[in-house]
Amino acid sequence: MYEGERPKGFRDLTPELMIVRKKVISIIEKVFQSFGFDPIETPAIEYWDTLAGKYGAEAEDRLIWRFQDPLSGRWYALRYDLTVPLARYMKSHQDVPMPFKRYHIAPVWRHEEPQRGRYREFYQCDADIVGSQYPEADAELIELAIKAIDSIGFTEYTFKVNDRRLLSGIFEEEIGLENPIPVYRVIDKLDKIGEEGVRKELQDKMTETTVEKVIKTISLRGKPLEVLREIRVKYGGNKNITEALNHLEEMFNLIEDPRVSVDLSLVRGLDYYTGPIFEVFLEKPRIGAIAGGGRYDNLIGMFLKQSIPATGISLGLERLIDAVIDLGIIKDRRESYTEAYVVYLKPELIKQAWKVASRLRDAGIPTRVDLIRGSPKKQAKRANRLGVKYIVYIGEREVKENRITIYNTLTGERREYTLEEFIGGPAGGG
Amino acid sequence: MYEGERPKGFRDLTPELMIVRKKVISIIEKVFQSFGFDPIETPAIEYWDTLAGKYGAEAEDRLIWRFQDPLSGRWYALRYDLTVPLARYMKSHQDVPMPFKRYHIAPVWRHEEPQRGRYREFYQCDADIVGSQYPEADAELIELAIKAIDSIGFTEYTFKVNDRRLLSGIFEEEIGLENPIPVYRVIDKLDKIGEEGVRKELQDKMTETTVEKVIKTISLRGKPLEVLREIRVKYGGNKNITEALNHLEEMFNLIEDPRVSVDLSLVRGLDYYTGPIFEVFLEKPRIGAIAGGGRYDNLIGMFLKQSIPATGISLGLERLIDAVIDLGIIKDRRESYTEAYVVYLKPELIKQAWKVASRLRDAGIPTRVDLIRGSPKKQAKRANRLGVKYIVYIGEREVKENRITIYNTLTGERREYTLEEFIGGPAGGG
């Protein structure tokens, strides 16, 4: 019934898309490595028990791809993110030297309703530091994310920072709130429903005076050290708040980027954060958060029944790619890596064409030889459709004189070379 | 019950393994690209209907990871190889210009019984040419595989070639066999059970004289053009055989590697091959086939109900990696990409350490700053355990004099530099 159909909500990545993706991934990876993060991979599949109870009700009931293996009867799940698998990894590899700085770039699967721009399989690029409770670990992740996003070529974005301890402390002081999670859920919708929307939804939960106090609290934003000073003046007597302020001040002492601000309306969707949280918003195009993360000191050690501090950042590859394409950041869009195409003018010249192609490849020029025969005109047409830079003609005269004729598709120039001239000259970048 | 356990038969890839893998993958990828193959990706998941009936009974009943989605009731399967997904891709993208040369490096999943060296998730590296029925397409894949295997650093291997049409033609001529598939299955075990084993298993199926004819046929091996000549002399009257011989002769006309031989005992496990088939065997270590492939003209078009010629080769990444490690082909085994580690002698110097690290990273040197505080001695111990080349010391005197002290862990030398001297000198490779 579905034979030969692509599953709904899933994509194929064509060469044209893959070439952009690989470029962006390679930039991110290089930045991750430059900060001393090393790659790991974990299986696509985990036991359902490992994922169960970690992501909240919606994920559990609807979003995790889980299944019972008909052969063994066991329940498995496709990984939902890269963080719980990291916690599981830490249990499987207890000899890992701390701090453990790993990156992991890989697909995750979510059972979303298929819709434009939302996929059931998408990549995350995560860098995490396991084993450091200190502010410099959080600061490093902020610097890392900025470096990665800058390196891709983005300039107009804002880097928002908050701290779960600040928010909960202030709510405790101001309105005596013990469990702030339901309030976080409402605040998290601020971007979508606006301040009025948040006000309305909060009114179901608390008195009008309290609502206004929440709104006032989350309106606090600005230059990091200024905002922190303001909070310290007002709530310096609260132990949790002071702890957060000290942590954040040490952290910001290491960060000097004007795009970084403290914003008390930032809450992040996930429940497990315990300290600083961050989110990066692209200003142009306005596609929402392109990266997010924070400190989660209780998650990594859960399978080991001990507390292991950790902090991490995740770049959303799909949004980054969309924005890269949208903004034309990567100029040189191509459908193929191929740079040269060897056209042979007579069937019996295939062996010579073959040898020339082999030499060009050895010289670092990705080269195709025509593989479906036909007239030189048809071969050249295929070369052009592929967008190659050089069409290399091999005719009887060329073979006799030990030369090749090159048509440069960019300049329209046609010239004869010996192979050595061509490799050492135009094709070698000379 | 299984919470926090790694699923049986699955692996984690540690940084140490990942660094070797990424090196091998990058070599393979570069060779694929140099021949004009471009990357695609398809989803990890396909509809079960798409995979059903394509791989034979064992795969169907036992090896494919299939599951019914509890939310939709639909049957899905994890991809079993990269070839059937390519056929599905060709249906989803009918505008792809032909010939379509794609590569795909990705994990596949098989429900194997967990045992040493056999995993339920492993990578394949496939290059396929869709849309050419000509021998030069097969020849290109042979050249591509040789180039890739050579580039990784292997030297002692044999590249066996056969053709399904040759085998079936000779069996038809010699023993009047109409369906040779059951005989192929027995021959396929030759490596495992030896000639005597094959003889014994065949005796259940045919007379002793016939068995000896089969044994004699599959004993035919040697230099490609010589073996082909021998077959032509003997069976030149058979149309299928002649067709195969013409195809193979044109193909070998383009291949001049002494490691390539024709070997009539090669049959390949899969049923779908229609022409030349190949398999590459490493001689040292003797771990069996590291690559295999062949022509399969009926598979790609099956979802389009038309015939589309195709030929492909698949490199088995896991075996290649095992052999690379076993033979010590990649000398520089590392647990981390990190090259420099900044140790700061007093807590208040962290900001200076930070700045030096940032400069080193910008100069292309992957650098860590210590993130868990403690004495300089402890910091240096962590640096050493990581295997870095340079330990960079930042003390009060260094800051005052605007210098850094570098301990080279390879030479044991300790020296002072300005940052510029260091970046321009030892760290810059000068």
C-alpha cells in the first residue's frame, strides 16, 4: 500500500542540499574541535526504559518514536535527543576522564504532525561539558556557540541568558511561588502569544496583582552586569538568588560580546535545567531560536544514582541551514562537487578519456567521464547541466598531439593545454 | 528494567574510535567525490512495504528491524541497506538527471544475534551509478573501489570479478540448470566450508557427474582477459555467455590493476545481481570481504515499473576500520583532537588563560583551558592524560611580561615564547 512512498514527515536530502549541509556541519565541527570537544556516537536506538520519564508527558505520549520489537518483545525507542543518550553513555563508560567534553552531531526522531518546516527526523549538533560545576564551563559554551554561529556567517542575532535559580528565587520572594514550572510553561509562549497572551493565561492561575509582578519580573532585560546589579540590590538577601548572581557574574566576567544579554523572560521548554540557560535568536530571518542550552546538574548522573554537573549547548542544524539558504550566506550553491567533465569525441577514445580523468582526479579535481555514450554534443550538454567548471575534450588530434582542449564554462574561453599545463595552471588555481 | 543499559548488539563510539573512523570516512568520501559522486541522505525509516520482499526470506523473517507504530498503526522498518532506499529515492525524485552518481555513507540496522564483531547497527559506504547500462560504469566502480582502498593505506588485497550471466550460462550449457540460485547459495559458502563442503552439499541436489562439472566451473580463475578467452573458446556459441564476455572485455579494457582477477566461484549473497559482480578480499588480516557490489538492472526501477540499469559498490566500514586498527595503518591514534592545554597558576589568571586559548584556537590549534580548577599540578595531569602536545602555562610573571611558557610533551622541552612567536613558530609547524 505504501510501497515505494517516502514516509510522511521525512525528507530525502538531495546532493544540492547535502553540499550546503556538509559545509555548515564542517564549520560547526571545526569550531567544536577547536575548543577541545571530541566526537562520540551512540546508537539510534535505546531501550524505551532509558528514555521513559525523562522528557515530560507530551514527549512520552506522543512524540517519542517507540516500538515493540516483534522478534524479542522488547520495547525500544529511537533517540529523542542527544542528552539522555549522553547520560546513558556516561553509565556505560564510567572510566571517562573528567571533565568530559564531547560533541555529537546526529539525527534525532520525533513523532511530530507533518507540517512545513517540521520534520520527524532532524539533526542536532550538541556540545556538552560533563563534570564541571564552575561558571567557566557555562561561559565556554556561550563563547563556543557565538564562535560557531559567527563562523557560519551570521551577524545579526541576540544571545539571551537567564538562570533558573534567578527566576524561581524572584518568584519565591515576590509571590511566594513554590513550584514555578507551570508559570514557566506560560512564559515560554511569550514569543508566540505576546505579553497580553501571557497575562491572560496567567490570570487563570493567580490574582491580578501577582500576574503584574510576574510580568514585571520577566520584563527585566539588558546588559548582563547591569541587570545582575539591579537584581542584587533588590534581592541580595535571598540565598538562591545570590548563588545564581555569583555564578553569573563569574561567567559574564569571561564573556565580552555585546550581543549577549540577560533576559528574564527566557525559560526554555525542558524541565531539567538547574542553572544558567541560553538561547540564540536570529534577527534576520526571524525564524526563532537557532541554538539553546543550559546547565543541568541532575540529569547526567541519574543512571548512576549520583550527581554529576553538566552544561551543554545544542545548535539546531535544520534552522541554521534554512537561514543560510534564505540569507544567501553560502554563495556558491552547487548540485555537484564535480568540477571537470571529460567528453570524448569518438567511442574508441574512451581509454584516453579515462586516463585524463584519472590524472585530473589525482590532481585534486573531481572529474567525471561521460558514461552513457552518445554524441559529443550530448555529452557536453550533460556536463553543462551538472554545472561543471571545465569541459575537457578528447579528440583524435588531441590524443596525437598529447594535448587536451578545455572549455571554461564560466569565462566561455576555449583553449588547448598539455595535461601538465592545465593541472599546474588554471585547474591548479594558478 | 533496562533503564540506563545500552541495547544489546549496539555500540557506543568513543572519541578514540571516532577519530579513526572520521579519518577513514573522510578518505573514502574524498575519493567518491573525486570520481564525481555526490552525497545524498535518505531517512533511517522506510515503510515496511517498501522493504518487504526485496531481500529474501532470512532478512524478511529475522534480520529487518520492523515495527508497528503504536500511534498510527503503520508498519515501518529501519533501513536494511542503502540500495532499496536509493530505488525509493529514484521514485520520489524522477527529475534527477541521468546518469545519477550518488554516494551515501550511513548506518543500516540488522537484527543479528549479538556476537563479537557483528553489530546490529553498522555503516555502509555506497557509491552507485544509476542510468548507465555500459561496461564503463562497472569499470569506474572497480577503479573507484581500488582507489579508495589504496588511499586508506591497504596494499595486500585481491579484487575478484565474476558475472552472473557467465555462471548461469555455463551451468545451462554444462548441466542444463534453469534456476541456478540454489546452487549459488551453496557456492557462496566456499570460503566457509571449503571445496569438500560444497561438494557434499551439492550432492543432495544433483548427480555426482554434475557436481564435478559445477566444481570444475567454479575452479576457473585467473587473469581477466585470459580466463575470458578460455570461456569464449569453449562456450562462444551461447548467446548469454557471449553477451557477458563482450561486456566484461570492454570493462577490463579500462582496468589495468594486477590485483583484479576473474573468479568463477564468486557469486555474492544477494539475488538481485544481473551482470558483473565484484568482491574485495583483504589478504592481511584475513577478515573476508571489505567491499562488494555489482550490476543490478532490475532493482532501481521496480517502484517505477520500468527498467533502469544500475551498478554499485559498497565498502564495509566496520571491517575496514577493524583492519586499519589491526594493521596499525593509522599511526597517530589519539583520544582527543586537542593539541594544547592552558594551565593557569592562580585562580585570578583565568581571564588571561581564556584569552590565550582563544588566540590559539583562532590560529588553528585545538585548545582546552582547564575547567575544574585545582592546583597547576592537577591541571597538568589532566592535560597529560588527554595526550596533548603542548601544555601552556600562564603565571603572574608570564602575564606581566606578556609571554607564555610552553611545555612540549613530546620533546620534554620547556620554553618561553610570546604568543606570536609560538603561533608563528612551533605551533604553526615552523
